[in-house]
Amino acid sequence: MTSQQDPPQTPSQKHTENCMVCGLELHYLDRPTSNTCIYCNKTEEGYFVCPDGHYVCDPCHSAGALEIIERACTASTSINPMELALAIMRHPRIPMHGSEHHGMIAAVLVTAHKNITGEGTEDDIKEAIRRGSQIPAGYCGLFGTDAAAIATGIALAVILKATPLSDLERSRSITMTSRALAAISNNRGPRCCKRSTMTVIEVATEYFREVLGVEFGHVPAARLKCEHSHRNKVCAKEDCRYYPG
Ligand SMILES: [Zn+2]
Ligand SMILES: [Zn+2]
């Protein structure tokens, strides 16, 4: 069952915008309810429900997507984290919105840094995905911070091998997050994981140059247009600088 605006989808295709089971628009809540994941049967508290009662936990929602992200990043020779993220987001297993983006953002930054400097390992990429994936979906609306921004801080923390006892490494990672957060807080309209991804990678490209002297490849602003606005029912359109028009 799909709502009228949804494009037709084959049964094997994941519903990547709304409920991944039935395609209905999810209801977001400001108080959690107890739900049981229809795939792994785990019961947990969640901040979103499908009107038909389907619930899919974050690990089940992102299964497949995380493997795609890991495969793409560990095989990549790109020094352009934006191009890499844009390519990954074109994959049909990557949903319009979702916590998959958190691991992806951290991973593309670590990957581009590894490719440009020759420093870092495949395990650093996996660690970036592992940490990014721990930030739940919906964080931006509920916790007064944004997971895409935190993902940039994760990338720098992985690269600098920061720990809670580090001094400068910890400070720089947190500064990365704060810069990305400031940029995201100026975006208008409801959350959009595509817009947040592009925003924070632009900011990270600047901050990595400033603090690490690393010159990432970038996508020129005039060519940086969203390829997914048609999938997003709450797209901010003219209020988003990536809206293609
Ligand atoms: Zn549903
Ligand atoms: Zn599950």
C-alpha cells in the first residue's frame, strides 16, 4: 500500500522516503513509544511510527546501505568527499533520509583524507562508519544537535586518533562539529539528510584545509545541485541553496 504521491515501486525496492515497509508517511513524535521491529523482533523505544504500525529499528533500516558505504569508501581512490557522497547517495539502497547518512559522511571524509595523504587505513573507514551509525535517526529534531555535523567531528576524531584524554585533537574534532552545526542551524525548513550532507561536507572541506592543510577536491557551488528533491515531500525548495529549481 502506498500513498497517492508515491512513485510506483517494485516489491524488492526499499521504500526510501517513508515507512520502508508500506511507504506511508512516518509520524514523528516528541515522546517515544515502545515498538517492536518487524524484521529483528527487537523491542525498543522510538520517536517515529508508521500509521499502519510498522516499526523498523536503525540497524535493520540501514542494513545493506552500510555495506554499500563501506564497499564504496574502502575501494575509492577519490580525494573529493562531496563527489563520493553524491555517488553513494545515488545508490538505490540509500534512503532519502536516515541514519545511514551519519556513517557515510564520516566515512567519505576519512576516505578522502586517507587518499590524499596516504595516512590512515581501511579500519579507520570502518571505524568512522561504526561511530557514525551509532547516532540515531531523528537526532536533529530531538537533541538540539545534528548528526551530520557530529559525523564531521567523528571523521576528524578518527583521523587525529582523539580520545577523551586528548587535548588539541579533541578540541579540533569538537570545533569541526561546531562549525558544521552552525552552518546546518542556518538551513530553513524541515530536516533533509541530503542538504545536511552537502552542507557539512562543504564546511569540512574548509576546516580540513585550515587545520590539517589538506586540499580536498570539491564540487563547484554552481554545479552542486540536489538530485533528490523530487523524492522529498518536505523539500524546502527555494529556501534550499541546493534546490535545482
Ligand atoms: Zn508502514
Ligand atoms: Zn530490527
